Amino acid sequence: IKSSPNKEIVEVTAPLKLINNMLDTKFRTYVSTEDASVKIFRALDFTMPKYLKSIIDHVSHTYTLPPPPSQARINFRKSSANADGNVSPALLRSFYKINITTVNDNQATGAVFESLGQNFSPSDLSQFQSQNNLMSNPVAKTIGQNDPSNPGGEASLDVQYWNAVAQNVSLTYWSIPGNGDIFLVWINAVASDAHAPLVHSVSYGSIAP
């Protein structure tokens, strides 16, 4: 049994037979059609023991399946930052009436959540900032995997436009493996980090349990 520092998340590892008995259910094995070595265990339903109902809000890894692979894995290259019809930092500032985009608090920190095989390119970010007359502000910290040689559309968009509307913020690129409950893994990781960024941007969604 493992728990987060503040005890709001508890992770239990136990034999399936014991979990089946505790939750009055039967977990079955599901195998990925793309990679037979990837297996998960899920139940169609379960029953929470009465003595736990008052203290447990959610049980993960029960009947929800991982989200499908991202459709944004195709490499993203910005052909022209100022081409007619393209969204640009200047257009966003004008439309949303953002008059101040530079943060002057040196303790300001933020993070973008990424998963499902997404990556970003530091050189693409630098080029984007230069083309749009933005402050040079590289990603300060990367948590998890990132392959700069294979940038994805979602991750590139997130890091580029974060810096476009909140310049001079120490930005963390927080990547979570794309299998299992990616949001629970991320929440647990943030809760366990004593110095987690103060603001998090999440542009992913999933089917509600």
C-alpha cells in the first residue's frame, strides 16, 4: 500500500483474487490489438464494501479503459507564422483583450500536461518565439519522456502558446505514459511533488467513468 504525502490518494497492489473478493467482482484480462505484450485488468462493475463507502470517493483502474492513441501524433511543422487565416499570438491577444503577457513574478511557475506519445521540439519553440517577436523562454524542466526529433501537434501547441500568453514563467513539460489512467497517474505525481508548479494546463479529455 502506498499513499500520497497528504493521504488523499491511496494505491493498493494485491492479487486479483483478493481484489475480486473485496469488490465483489471479477477482473478480466484485456490485451492490446497493437501490442500483445500490453495487458490490463478491468471489471464490468464492482461493489464497494459498506465500511469503506464513507471514506472513498473514487476507485480507479476498475471498468474504465485507457484513451485511444492520440490522433495528433503526426509531426507538426508550422509553415508560416503570419500566413493569412492562421491563428497567431497577436490574434489571440487582440481577440481576448490580453494587454499584459509578461509575468513579472519570479516565483510564477506553470506546467503543461502531455501524454499519448506526444513530444515537443525546443528548437521549434525557439523559432516560434522568434517569428512572433516573443521573449526567448525555453521550457525550464521536463518530467517524463520527450523525443525532440518527433514533435507532435498537441505538445507543440501547448508549449508554444503557453509562452505566447504567459511569458517569463518557469514552465515544466510534464509527460505521463499513455497507458492506464493517465489522469490519476498525473494527479498522484503532482500531489507527491513538494514543489509542483502552481498552474497546470490540461488540454486532454477522456470518457467519464
